[in-house]
Amino acid sequence: MEELAYKNDVEAVDALAESYRNLKAEIGKVIVGQEDVVRTVIISLFSNGHSLLVGVPGLAKTLLVSTIADVLDLDFKRIQFTPDLMPSDITGAEILDEDRHFKFNHGPLFSNIVLADEINRTPPKTQAALLEAMQERSVTVSGTRHLLPKPFFVLATQNPIEQEGTYPLPEAQLDRFMFNIPLDYPTYEEEIQVVKATTSNLKQDLVNIVTAEQILFYQQLIRKIPIADNVLEYAVSLATKTRPNTAKATTAVNDYISWGAGPRASQYLVLGAKCHAAINGKYSPDIEDVQAIAKYVLRHRIVRNFKAEAEGITEEKVIEGLF
């Protein structure tokens, strides 16, 4: 057992922080820049959460996910979401075998890391097939429940600028994602490095850094990390402030938000803050750790009203006003 390798939780947190540094360094051999994105994805993995990567084409969203899969000793499957994709194409289906018996044929969802590429290109019925998998870590087909392997992560990508032929994710599905992570263009210097690396024969050999057993252990460790009452109350308060026409709602929320974040946001704020503290070598999170991951947790859980859209008020601007 991995747990026996550490004398106490303090030593285990130190090991988690070292694993994070090693992961970041190995991923950095392929992914140039995007440090905030890499850190946030790793936090979601260690916190047993899913992430949605949002960015325009060409920002290496798919490459980032496949690189993370390469440095983790985990099974990896990629699903290209298309308009004609059916739920059974991802979950699997019962088939008639040679002996004329029905058996369940596993779909690509039965993997440790699932890349749901361009998830908004498939119709709602296929998007909804992910709901049980993301929440319950299982798939039910013909009344039989099939457990997914552990650990299980969905890392989805989405292009925000294309509208034709896309199906926006409903709020219920967005809420299943721990983080909504935006990707921006690289800097001029970073783009020079990218072009140099991708227009030559140079190929980086990546090594496995973390095993499935270690990830499962780290997920339990994150939950064991203590958190002060005032920090937990701050996290819950942050989520409740996003709900318009409630006692804690700010003026900006009442003016610009039609729907706020639910209790799952409070849970992810606490788990994310614990993990953010741990990867930075701290043994308990503080308010700064909550603030560091708040935008990633809240931006896809609040719905702007028409007034906000008309005045160009973004979710990020509303969230900044909550701190």
C-alpha cells in the first residue's frame, strides 16, 4: 500500500508537492507556457474532479490532455464528439455473442482518463450519457450498473467561438465539472518556442511520474487535510454571494446574475483550496488558496442576465467583486 510508505500525513503532503513539481516539469517538456492551466488540471486530478478546457483552435488543448495522460501511469481514451455520435458509442452496449448470449461491450468511457474532445459538437442526448459517469463513476445499461475504473477523470475541450453545428452544454452538465479552465494565446516568446519545437524532428520522450495507486492515495489525502473554520466559511460565503436576491448577494450579483452557484461549488472551493495549499507545500489552506481557484470553480456556475451581456459584464468581473 502507498500509505505505508509515509510515516504521517505531513510527509505524505510533502510527497504530493514533490509529485506535482515532477509532473509540471515533465509536462513542460511538451507544453510551452500555460502554467496556470497545467496547475489547475493537476489540482482537479488530485481532487477527484473533472475539468473543461475552453479555448480557440490551435492552443494545444488536446495535446495538453494527451501529454498529461502520458506522464500518468493510467489508461487513456480519446472520444471525438461529433453530431452523429450516439450514447452507446461512448458508454458501450449489449451485443449478442457467438453463443447467442447477450454480453456488455465496454465503450471508450471505461478508461482512467477520458478526453471528451469538442464536447459541444454532439447533441444533448449524447452529452447526457456522461452525467452518470461523471457523478457516480458508473454506467447503467439495460438496467445493469457497470462501475468505471478508478481513478476516473473526464477532461473535456470546447471551442467558444464556433456557434454553428454546436450544442451548448446545459447548466446541469457544466456543474459536474470541477473547473472551467480558459486557455489564452501564448506570448510572443512562447510562440517562438512552440514553432521551433513543432517544425523540427525533435520528439520528447516522457516518463510516467505518478501511478494510479498514488493518485487514489492523494485523493484521500486531500480530504484529510484540515481546514480552519473561517476559511471554510469564507468558501461557502463566496458561493452563496453568487445567488441573486439572497441575503449575501452583492449589488453586482443582483444586477447582472440570473442564476448563482449551487452547493457543489462550495465543496469544490474547499477541495480545490486544500489541494492548492498542498502542492505549494502548505499543510492547511488559507483564504488566498480559496481565491486562487475561485474563478475556475465559479465562472461556469453563474448565469449572466441580459443586462450583463448588453453592458459587457463578464463572469470574471462579477467574481472579482466577491473577494
